[in-house]
Amino acid sequence: MGGHLNAALEITPNLEPLFGTRDENLRLMEDSLGVRIDLRSDAVHVKGPDEAVARVRGIFQDFEALRRQGINLHNGELNGMLRLVVADPATSLRSLADAGKQRSAGAHAYRHCKQREKG
């Protein structure tokens, strides 16, 4: 049986989209992972079972890493991705974003080939 952890996650610039409209994404993480998330002026405080807190930390880290790569996820898309992430420990925000990039790159290449066939 794992212990309980209380972690303070850094508030980075442009983190707000991760919270969701009226903090719905934070509530999704709380309800699905069994954690308590408190937004404070200095940090985002997460309290709960070790593994669940680690998963929330991973979501925040992935969101920041994607933002630094120029990938800005917004509410409808982000909420759908978070639902998959909290449901499956093997799924991460980064892996879903990478899969999405590959799909859109594939669709772009397909359209480009079709246009060349016509031309």
C-alpha cells in the first residue's frame, strides 16, 4: 500500500488552459485520480496517494513541455485528452499530442499527394 504525498507544482507561464473552464480539468483530475488540487499564489498543491500525485505531476510536466515545443492545447481538445490520460496510466498527454501530430502530418501528406496527382 502506497503512502500519501503532498506536492507543490510550479506555476509556469500560460498554465491556465490546463485548469480548464471553471477549473473543470482540475476537477476531472481530482475525481478520477483521487487527489486534492489547491491553486495557491505560489504553486499548485496536490495531495493524495503517491502514484496519483505522480500522475498529476506528469500531466503538468507534459503540458509545459508541449507548450515549450509550440503545441498549445486548448479546452475542448485538452479535456478530451485528459479524460484518456486519467483513465489509463500508460497514456500521457505528450504521447497523445505526438500521435495527433503524426495523424495530421499523415493527412497533410495525403492531401499533398492528391493535389500533385490532379496537377
